Amino acid sequence: MSAQIEDPLTEHELSTEPVFDGKLLKVKRDQVRLPDGKQSMREYVRHPGAVAIVAVMADGRLVFERQFRYPLRRSFLEVPAGKIDPGEPILACAQRELREETGFQAAEWLHLGQIHPCIGYSDERIEVFFATGLTEVGNALDEGEFLEVLSLSPAEARAGVLEGRITDAKTIAALYLAEPHLR
Amino acid sequence: MSAQIEDPLTEHELSTEPVFDGKLLKVKRDQVRLPDGKQSMREYVRHPGAVAIVAVMADGRLVFERQFRYPLRRSFLEVPAGKIDPGEPILACAQRELREETGFQAAEWLHLGQIHPCIGYSDERIEVFFATGLTEVGNALDEGEFLEVLSLSPAEARAGVLEGRITDAKTIAALYLAEPHLR
């Protein structure tokens, strides 16, 4: 018999209930038992997960989007990204989002890893992909989706992060994971 | 007279209402006018903002925490971070959080920039600081807060990101911003 050693920081669920069921956001509230035996409450967003793609064009430039993000009332420079549909394999999702949002298809795909954008109050995970061998096939934005497609050289993207023009954390984390693969 | 040119991607608020007012999370729902004149709806979390600190010890190692994050039901390796209190200056917040969570005080502080962890559904911003000249003064965790303090060399932190042991996006973005200052 093997003894399973539990992480001493573990918080145990005592009960769970949906407390907000919006059109876009779902919030749950759980009662938990803390490591010291006391009880506390956790509220968090339930998210279906997402993908983000660092896509490299033939000339070495990276595909970026400029998109208005209403919660912060301004537009952001971001790598292509989007939510995973129910049951959708993550690679299929990445291929669909890249094509829909930017009009590019990629010949080679590499899964760089998983990141967690908001561990304090959301269960969202983002699967990060690296795409090369791009060909343009035309985009098809969802109804009500508006964005501009542009490109940055890896050096421009690095400078954009360090000089505060790129502040979206998923984009910065995706660039970090892609760095060993960039020229 | 100067003409102000508006970002063509701008979405305009038509109305706003609080739709969930939890103990930890607040959610708003706004009706917006899209760039094409149509209407849509946006739901998003209102957040007070936060700080994150890349703190370098005398031997060059970085201060990390291991903390259980209930939404994802596991612990994460993170840089010290925490929410901004109402009216609190961001540097004072960073100094308070570093001391409370890790027991370290820092002699030199540098503001590295601002990141946005969750632009799709939260207005949270995180102010990233770089702290050096550390001395140990003892920590004072909040009631119900449990975490382990540890240290990683910059090389261990980089490998931790690339090999998937560090997946918290604010931590990865903070390391990216700190990179030019690390040995």
C-alpha cells in the first residue's frame, strides 16, 4: 500500500453553490475547511478555458491583434486567443481561433504549455501554442467581434513588454514560453 | 482647437448595473454600443487592483511563495502579491504585502510597470515592483492566510516557467519585466 501525502496547504470543499449565472460569467461560492481546521468562504469565476497562440509569419514577425477590452475601457495589443468550446480539443480550438481572428492557417503547431491568468478568483487555464508555416486563408470574425490584425518583430514585442505597450499578462507569458523558439 | 481622434474599436457604455455583489467578488453588467452601432452586453469583475513583487535576496535568489489557490484546487509557485487597500499608495501596498507574506523588508524599490491579468472579464491591474536590499523582519499573515515562503535562483525560476512548474501568469509576466535587472 502506498501512502498518499496530502499538500499541507490544501483547502477542502465543504459545500458549493452557484451564486451568479450570467450570460458570460458564472460565479460559485464554496464553504471550505482551511489547513487549521477553521472554515472560510471562496468565491470564484468558472471558466471553460482558453487558448493563446504565438504565430510566426514567414518573415519572422509575430501575429498580434489590437482589441478593445471593455472592462478596462481601452484597446490592448494581444496574441490571438479565445475560449475553448465545450468538448473541443485544444489544438482544434487554437487552429480555429487563429483562422477566425487573423485569417492565418499554420502548418506546424507546438504546445508550449499551460498558464493560469487569474488564480485568485478564476479557474481559467490558457493553453499556449506556437504556430509556424503560416498561410493566409481569410478570417471570419464572430458577430459583434471587432479587432485589428497587425504584426510585430520579436524585438518589437520584447520592447513592447518592457516599455509598457504590451501589458496583457497572457500575451507576456506566451511570449516568455515562446522565447526559446524565436529568432 | 485640437481634434481628438477616437479609437475606432471603442465600445460605448449605454447603461451599467451591479449584478452580483459577493463578499469577495463584484460583477457588473453593462449595455454597450459596438463600433458598428449595434448593441451588446458586457459582464465583468470589478477589482481594486493588486501589486506583485520580484524580491531579490542578498545571494541573488528570488523570494517565492507556495500558496493553495482554491479555484484550481492546487498550490502554485508565485511571487509575493496582494490586493491594494482603498486609498493605499501602490508602493506602500507592495512594502506591506512583502513584509506580511514573507517577512522581508527591502531597501530599494523600483516600479517595473503595470500588467493586466484578465482583460476579457476583469478590470484588475497589477503593479509590478522590483525589490532589493532585503532584510528579514518577520511576517504577519492575515487570518486564514496560509503559505510557504521559499527561494529560487533566477535560473531555477526561468526553468520553472519553461518546464511548466510556474504557470501563474502574473508571476511569469513579473519575471519577464524583471529580467533586465537579474543576474
